[in-house]
Amino acid sequence: MYKIGELSKLCNISVKALRYYDAEGLLIPDMIDKFTGYRYYSASRLDDCYRIIALKELGFSLDEIRVQLTARDNEKITAALDAKIAELKLLIQTTEKQLRKIEELKKNLTEGEPKMFNILVRETDEMRVAFVRKNYPSKSDAIHDIGKIKNSLPKTIVGKRNIVINYETEYKEKDFDLAACVEITGSLPKNTPFSEKKLSFPCRVASLICQKEELDDAYKAMIKHLDGTAYKACGAYYEIYHSDDTVELKVPVCTRTDEPLYQAEHIAMPFENDPDACGKWEMIDILPTREHFVYGKSKCSHLAWLNEIYFIDGGQSYWSIFGWTKGYLFTHGPKSQTVYINKYTIENHEDRKLLFLEMYNYCDGGADGAFDVPEIWVYEKVNDQHYTSPDDIQRCDPIDYPFINDPAILGTWKVRDFYVTDLSDFDPNRQNWAADELYLLRMEFEKDGEFSSTTKNGTSSKVSTWTKGLILNKRSKTASAYFIKKINGKEYLFREWKSGDYSFGGGRAYWYVFTR
């Protein structure tokens, strides 16, 4: 048996620590002399001492070490080890994220960024305001309106902060959709020309502090910061002005989620008819929130893959639409037989019908997860026609062209890139799409109009033929243009790509680029 001092020397643990381990029930002596109070330990306790030291060096807490020492089977020990592995992996992820952020801050400062803005993401307070929203020629006009609002209100209810709410979603130089607001601490007088509004933020908010003259740079810093993180702006930008020209720039943000936003199997909700929905709808805007919408002032400059929606009788499915029922449109998920459930509402706007679709699958973040707040896709009704099958809506090209030979096209072509924008952007020295994201991999033009293609999923198709300048697909009934262009002495084949976006979604054709 060893006294506590002897055990301390043998295992290199201080006497104070050994007494603490005893008090915590972690390393109890084999015997305590009832007269002297001396602690005595058997040689077998050395093994426990060594285990405590080893586990502490691996980052285990004393509570976690106690579990290890008292476990009677390997299953409990394994569970404790798994928990520590998960904890350390999370720590690695957090540390790597912090490291990337620090490196980005350093890069911004060394590459000429005017200032390092401190951006925080957290919950924020709500406030009551006197509110006027309209289209302002410039932001200074909104600031001027704030002064008029303050002067017209009783001083007893005027708060300390002035707010400009920016509802624009893309860069503009004039004609801004803004709200001019003054914080209030009491009720507005009757017959006031201003609205009373509570500004609340149900989700987290990204915020930074700047001076009034730094606001343009602050916007750029905020947008750049969100682009480099797991966050995405999902609301208007709030410019909160203090009396000394200090400005808080705030924007609600959503984050990626690992939780599925789709049903794992085909949706089984019963069909309920909605006469207001039946017919054809055409997209007019894509917005972060319903609040952004102003009819006739589209804020999104790009089309989506679902530029047109058809509600076919009976809730029938077509292409990437997995059917519908009253209040819901179902779209394809990331795997076969998975669907997103996208809620819609229909509103009357003067003599028009508008549909607001809470769209999830456009927000799909791929391997990094999807955003947990949907975008709002806005559609205007084109007609009330009753479409009875997908054949009624498919966009078809003439494909009965005679064969005309083109010796320059003969042979096998391998995919190089994909473009959804103007082909003038093509640069042989830059990859627009990652190689592993390209669907169409290879095309072969054979004599007499024979044609075959190979795709990413390994399928080879011979449903098409070709004639000079066109690829004719018998199944999809599309005629896709092609042309060859020599750049820096190398031949490139540009092939129009008419997918379901073109045939059913009302979108335009895109372009694949190939080399021999």
C-alpha cells in the first residue's frame, strides 16, 4: 500500500489533486487510517491514475472521466468516446470557420478594403415607428421625409432613432422602394397621414455599425460577408440612424439547415380542387419576402426554371411539377420520388390575379443543406383555360427538317462547359460550371444524320438526329441549334440546350460548349 505522497511521486499527480479526486469520488483510497486520516492506495490504483492523466490529455472533463472509470462494459465506454469525437469534430468545424473569417478579414484589409466592419448575427429588438413607404428618386429624399415626419409629430412621442427601410433586392442608382420611419414611444395622433407600424424581426439579424458616409461600403461588406457564410439575407435592409450620424445597418438572415425540407416519398395529400388556381400563370418577380412586393416594380432581373406554372385539371403532374392540391404546389426533390411542399396563396390586385408561391427548392443549398426560409415567387394569371393533360402545355418545335450534310460536324465531341447567360461570356481559359456538375458529357455526329449522346448518369441516347445547324429530338420535339467556332486555333462546338425549362417551364434555351 502507498501513502498519498508516495502515490503522488509514482504517478506525477499533486497531493492536492489526489485529495480533490477523492472528494469528487473519482479516485477513492483503498484504506483511510481512522486515527491519523492517512490515505493508503494499492498498486492497482496506479492504473486509474494513468487513465485519468491520459483522458485529461485527450480533453475529457472530470465528469466524463468518472463515466469511463465506473463503466462496467465496453458499450458505455464506446458511447463516451463517440460523444467526445462528435464534440471535437464540432470544435474543429468552429475553429476552421473562425480561421477562415480571420483570414478573410486580413485579406480585405491588405487588399485595400476601406474599413473592417464588425458584423454580428443575433436577435434584435423591435420598435414602433411612424411609417411612409413609396418610390423615392434618391435616398436623400427619404431622409428629407423623415424630417417632415418628425416635425409634424408631438415631441413627447418622438423617439431617438430614424429608420430607412430599403426594399430593393438588387443594385440601383435611382428610383428606390424605401420606407421613411421615425421611432415613436406613444400612439400617433388621429388623422395623421402616416401609418403606425411595429418593426419586428422573427429571425436572427446580421448587424454592423458605421458612419453615415460609410454606408455604401457597409452594404458591400455586409453582402460580401453573407456570401461567404452559411447565412442568406431574407428581408429588407434597415438603416437605423442615431443623432450623431452613427448608423446601424441590419438585415434579417436565414441559415442553412441539415433537416430535409421535402417529403422522403411522393406526397400523398388528397386532391382538393381550386378553381382560382386552374390555368396558366407567368412569373413576374422573385423576392425574399412578401413584404418586398410592389406590382409593376419587378425587383429580380433573372428568370427562374419555373417561369410558367400550369395548374392542370385534377392536380395532374408534369415535368418537375409533382402535382398540386388547393393551397400547395409540389415540385421535385433532390432524389427520385421526393418532393417539396410549396404553399401558395392567391390575391386579387385590381382586375388581376396574383399567386404568391413559397418556394423551397430554388433555395436548395446542395451538399451544404438548404435555407430554412423560402423565397417568394410571384406569378400573374395569364388565362383560366382548363388544361387536361401535359400534352396541352408542352412547347414543341418543328422537327421535320430534311437531312443536309455538314462534314465539319462529324465525329465525337466532349463537353467543355455550360452557360445560362450570353455566349459572349465564354472564355476558353475559365471554367463557368464545375466539371462534375455537367449533365451532358459527350455527343457523336455520324454520317446520314445519325446522332448519339451520353449523360452524367451513364445513359446513352439515340432519340435524336441531326441536319446542318440543328439537332432534332424526336422525344421532346425540340430543334436545338449548333454552330462551330474557332478560338485561338481550337474548334469549339456550341449546342443549344432545350430541357424541361424550355418545353414546360416557359424558359429560354441554354448552351453547352464542346471540344473535339
